[in-house]
Amino acid sequence: MGYKHIVRQYVESNDPVEMEMLTTLTDEFVHKVNEKHPDMVDDYIHKLKMYLHPLSDKDCAAHVVSMFKNKDGSSGAHWDYDTTTKVMEAKGYNFEPQVWMWALNMIYSDYYNPDFSDSVYIGLAYDFLTDVDVHMTSTEKAEKYIRTFMF
């Protein structure tokens, strides 16, 4: 019986006490592995964090954006975090800065058109994050989009 099968059994039990035990046992194992292979543990923790909350902070968002293959032939961010944050603040938008940075770069990456001005991308990113048909926060929508299409 492999690890994946055992974890499924814990999950299917739907018992918070058993889930806490699974977490404790996994944490103890990770600490032991960390003693000899800290890079391996760092990579593992990063992957766990990235899947669950890929836009949890500036570094996670920058990592996600770095994976973009842009329609204009470039890759990665077209605009950096500081630039997108200044735009967001100037527009009076109330998003988490890392979510806005991701959204603006995602729109550029997927919808690049040499005839588009920066204001077009800004408007499209705003519309993407504020879509009234989606009944979740802008952060939830963005992270679900990332988990669905990038992982």
C-alpha cells in the first residue's frame, strides 16, 4: 500500500483527528528528510504552497508569471510587481497586489495584440477579476484559474 492510497484513506475517513495525525506524521517525516536533504524539502514545501495558494505572496505570483509563454513570443512578466502595483493604486483598484500583477500579465500573455495600448490590458485584467458571473473573490478566481490551467 503506497502513500497516496494511505492518504486517500485518511481523507475518506473525514475525521479531523485522523487528518491531524496524518499532518503530524508527515511533518515529522519532512523534518527528518530536511536534515539530510534541505533542498528537496524546500522544493516539496514550495510545490505544496504553490498548488494550494499560487498567489499567496509576491514571490509565488512572480514564480507563476515566470512560467508564462507570451503570445508576443517573449516569456515571463511583461510588467514587474512594482509597476503593476503603481498602476493598481493609481486606478484605485482594491486587489491584492500579487493577484493584480498576475492578472495583468496573464491578460498580456494570452491576448497580446500590437494594436492594444496598456489601458486595454488594464481594462481586460480588471474585467477578468471583477466578473459578476463568478461567485468568488478575485483571488479565489485567479488561483482556481491557475490550478486548472497551469498545474
